[in-house]
Amino acid sequence: MGFNSKLFILITMATIIFQSNTSAADLTWASKSVVKLFVTQQSWKVSQPWSKARARQSTCTGFFIKEGILTNAHCIADATYIEVEVPGIGDKIETQAIAVNHQTDLALLKPLNDPRVKDIDFITFDSLPDLREKVVTVGYPSGGRQVSYTEGVVSRIDVMRYVHSNIPAPLVQTDASINSGNSGGPVFSDQTGSCLGVATQKSSAGEGLGYFVPTSIIQQFLTDIKDGTVDGIPSLSVYFQTLENPAAREQLKLTTNQSGIRIRNISRDSSLDKILQKNDVLLSIDGHNILNDGRVPFNDNGRIWLGYHVATKQIGDSLNLEYSRDGKTHSIDVILKPYRLTIIPRLPRYDKQPKYFVAGGLLFIDVEQRYLWNWGRKWAKNIPIGLKSHLGSIYGHEGLEQLVIISEVFDASINKGYSGEIENIRVTKVNNKEILRLSDVVKAFQSNKDKFHIVELEGEIKITIDREKSLMDDKAIRERYDIQ
């Protein structure tokens, strides 16, 4: 190969590289609208719900939109103080949260009375990205003070579980690395420069994958909060079974041209309660045919879980469903309601003090996710059998709304012999009154005039507390164990 041929190849390669680089969108302007969050967080101790844990500090990313500063909910969960560092402004600006949806890990902040932020450009959103589209995550990674740009490619768009809430909703997967400091930052199209979502989490498998909240969910959040309240995303709150087996479809009297999924259970007071039944087959949702694996056609030749067409709507919206019952096809419009799925809520109660009741040295609580975390990262395996048996139990099962337990016994003469024997077992009755929620315990104790308080647990376990002695001893027990 001669010198001229080599020169031609080098020039051609340089031209290709130059064209590739010049095709990328200029995101310099975006860094001026991206801010670094400094957050002081102090969560409640679920095991001692009258006190808080030690305060801790963390950093995250946010960015200006028309409505305020958008970031992740997990960045400001249990926050007691928030400041933002804005490019071009020397000192940090105090900020407060004005709307938070922990379900989809989104939060909106507002700077407190600082005129210097009025001239900052806000970032606008585009539609969903395309698969294999190149994207750029902008944020402030942990350990650095300068804004960073991390490139990646969109590899998946689907309904996936949010780490922060344990609830499934639409997410976009990319190989753009996201660390804790990047959370809450904008994700841009490298080609158009438009914002495609909010960086939210990384893969726990260590595969270098990151995930961001797509614009369809962001718009759902911004529409939801227009009335000043956060209702969250709706849910059908039902359990399905896929119908990929031909015999199963035939047994349910589906035709060869029909596909769908079988309803196997419905939560009480949910969107479909008293409307559909077990063994009904959902055929279509919002005009989209449901395939036998529970997905619907999406973005040309793609597929996505049917929940996409629920999570992007508002609570109170109408949704059209087509279903088959005993071989007959029906169409119905249902009103979408909030999540009501399991007795132990999937969503931890961030930002709220846990409710509790203490009587006779017994601490009554209703179980939520953060209580289960007391057993470590592998809590699903390590929790006591009395709790494990209720994991996944449907809301409304036996009329239950909350799983009420005795989480701790504060040793005293009034409860002698009970410590270590009665914790973490469902409370079924108090003074012969059925316990469906924590407030039932309070009412049962306060209304009792008999000599003894009788507390019944699953497994025919019975606790007897002297009522008058309890009234006399409760103050001393509270003081001894510093119970607020």
C-alpha cells in the first residue's frame, strides 16, 4: 500500500471521527441548570418509634424545571434540612420539598425566597427514547465538586421494580453508570440535547447498568401535584397468571384469536374489586391487546408489561378494559384507584413517624417495610415465621388492613413471663374485639372495663394483663425505658 493510500485512510478516519463528535448535542448550557443537593436526613427508628436515628449528610443532584427543582425522592427522604449549590452563585441556597412521590422516586423542591434563581434557564422534556439511543447523564458524582457527563446507550424500556419503593413502574435501562451522587440528575439525548428522564438507581448485580425515570412518569407526577396534593400512581391491585399454555386458554374458553391473562385474585377496595372476578381473562387495556405473557405491543415492534398503561395515568382516571368471562367478551370502563395490594405495604413510610401503642409494657405496631429491614439485607429469609407467613398476603384477606404485632416487651412485673414468647406474632383479638388495624387495639384497650386485658395472638397464644395495675404501672414503665 502506497503513501497516498495510507494518507487517504487516515483522512477518512479523521473525517468519520470528526463527524461523530460534531453530531453530539452541546450540553454545556445544561450544566448551568443542574444543581448539587446537600441533604441532612434523620429517619425514625421503627423499633423505637418515639425517637429518631442519628442525623446523616448526603449529596445528590437536581435540576431546574419550570415548576422548581426536580430530583429523586430517595435523595430527600426523611430530610430535615436541604441546601442546593447553584452554578454561578457563591453560597448554598436553602430549599424545601413541596411535593414527593416515593412510589416513582420523584420529588420537587423550591428554593426559599432567593431572587438569584429567577434568571436560571429551566430544562424541558422530550418523549421516550429509542432503543440503542445514546444518552448522557449529567450530575455530581460522590467525591467530586464538578459536574460530570456520563455516556451510555438505552438497552431496555420496561416496567421494573423501583429500589426506593419496591413498586413496579416504567423505567429505562442504560449502561451509563449512575452512583449515589448522580441520582436525581437529568438524562439527555446525545443527539437532540433534549431531556429524556431523571437518573434514579443502578443495578444491584454490579453489571454497570443504570436506570432513569422516563418522561411519561415525570409528566404523571407533575400533573398529579397540580392540585397541591400527591395522590401517586394508580394500580389495578390484582394478581395475574399468564396464559402461554394452550390448554389453559382452551379451558377458559378463549378463541384461537384471543390472548390475555387470567385474574387469580383481587384486592379489596381496589380498581377492579366487585367489578371483575377470579378466572376472568383480561384481553385488552386502554385499547391495547394483551398478549399471553402479560405484555402489550409497544414502540413499533417492542413489548412492555401492561402496567405501563396504568402507571402513566392519574388516580380517578377512567380506563377501558376488555375481558372474557365464560367465553363471552365484555367491555367496561373502570375508575383507577391507589395501590391496595398487601397487608404489609410494599412502600416504606418515609417522612412519617411510625404509629404505635404501649400498654402493660407491650409495644403494639403495624408492620411496614422498614421494620423488616431490622433483619438486614436478607430480611426475607431472616424474619420470624410469624411475619414471613404474611408476606404477600393480599390486602383485605380476612378483612385485614394492617398486620398488627407486639414488637417488644418492656420487662416489668405486669408482663412477667411474656418476654421472648409473644413478639412478632399477629394480634388477632384484644378484649374479644377483632383486630384489623392498629387503631382497633387502642379502642379495645380504652373501652375495656373488665378486671383483665386479654390479648390473643395467632396460634392460640393468650396474654393476660391486670387492667388496674396497668393503669398504675404504665407511667413508671415509660419513664424506666424512656418511652415518649
